[in-house]
Amino acid sequence: MKQRTLMAFFKPK
Amino acid sequence: LEAKFDDSTIFKKIIDSFKDSVSQINFMCSESGIEAQAIDDSRVLLVSLSIPPSCFETYRCDRPTTVGVYLSSLSKLLKSASSSATLTLYVEDQPDELLLLFEESKASKSMEYKMKLVDITADMLEVDSDMKSDVSVEMSGVEFTKIVRDLTQLSDSFTVSVGKDGIVFSVDGETASGKVLLQPKEDLANPENNLSISMTKTIDLSFASKYLLDIIKASTLSNMISLKFSEETPALFEFKMEKGGGIGFYLAPKYDE
């Protein structure tokens, strides 16, 4: 399995 | 900023609950309390902290201030914490240091530490605090911690499935596999044992075991943990403190190649 990162879900502030 | 905890171990528990997940953090202090967000180096885990004025014996913040600290240094100073001592945090208007004052009235003893602040330019992410989820679970933090400790020994991936039978935690390692099924229950005499599930869709998600082992370090903050899952967003693991506020961990899932 591969790991997703938060960048796939949240936009930078 | 002048913020006094009547029990210095509260701040120690808060810092210890995420010091192994992220190395540095900016505390954003304002009249509505202290808030912070930090992302781990691999950008998989986001820590979101809220310490509202209700957590303090006295709280005053005249103007919004950012307090950047290395958590390893702060954690060393907080080894002095004891439940019989109060802890007051002081930050000046043009902050270059954080002052921590521990006071033990019974022992007529006080300890003062000063810590240099650091200028942290961290990536911040826009997290929707009303993030929609398909599944919400409230359960005992002790129970969740034990399940994570037991199962993560067997595999570096940890799967959570929620369906009509309840919530299933499972691992499938090279040499062994394991599974724990929990069904909703209500224990009137011991509400910390309650387990509730609300669900609009079933979910089946996998996470890296090492992040779950970091998350459960925050279980000292609360008897209960709240879990939120959706196939479209990171999972949220949240420990709410008795006096308000708490700590939330947003964890990105793993996926099949």
C-alpha cells in the first residue's frame, strides 16, 4: 500500500 | 500574554501528546485562547491544538501574538511540572522569549525558566473544522489505545472498517493477522466505556501504524476519543479536554496501488 499526503486533501493557507 | 494553569501537568500532558509527531510549532495566542497547527515532516499527519481560556485559572492576551518554539526544548522544561504547582506562561509584547513560572504554594517554592522563541515559517493548511464525515465514532480512549498497541505489533498498516455490525480494527501482517470488532454499547455506570457510532455510509480505510502509535500518546488528555472517517478526507482522531478545547490529529490514509 502507498501513503497519501495531506496535500491531496487540504489547500495551503 | 499571561496565562496561568492551576495544575502545571495539564500543559505538560498537552505538549507531550504531540512532541513526537512534530518538532516545532507556532502557538497563536489571542483573546480567544491559544491555538496551533503543525504538520509532520512527511506531510501525512496534521496536529491541531486548541487551549481556550476556560482551561486556565486566569488568561489574558492583550494583542494577538505568535509564539514559536522547539517542542523538544519546551518538553525538557516541563519535566518540572507537578500537580501541586501552578504554571504561568508570560510573553512580552515584542516577544523574543517565553517565560514559564512554576509556583508551589505549599512548598513555598517557585521555579522560573526562560526559553528563546524561534521564528518558524511552517506550511499551514486550510482545514475545514466542519469537515464532513461519513462515520463518527465516540469510544473509550483507553480501549482505542490498547487496540492500536496490540494490533500495530503485527503490521505496518492498520485498517478500520465501519458497517452495520459495528467497527472493526484489523491488521494483516506477513506472519500474523488480527481483528477486533466492537459494537455500540451504553454503560450508564461507567460512561467512559460507552461506544457510539453514527454512519451515513460504510467505510474501509487503512493507515500507517506508526502514526497511530503517535496519536495515542494524546490519550492522557481525555477518557474518550472521537473518530471521524470519510473516503474523501483524512481521518480525524480527536481528544477533547474536560475544560474545553483539545487536540485533533488529521491523518491521511494509505491506498492500494
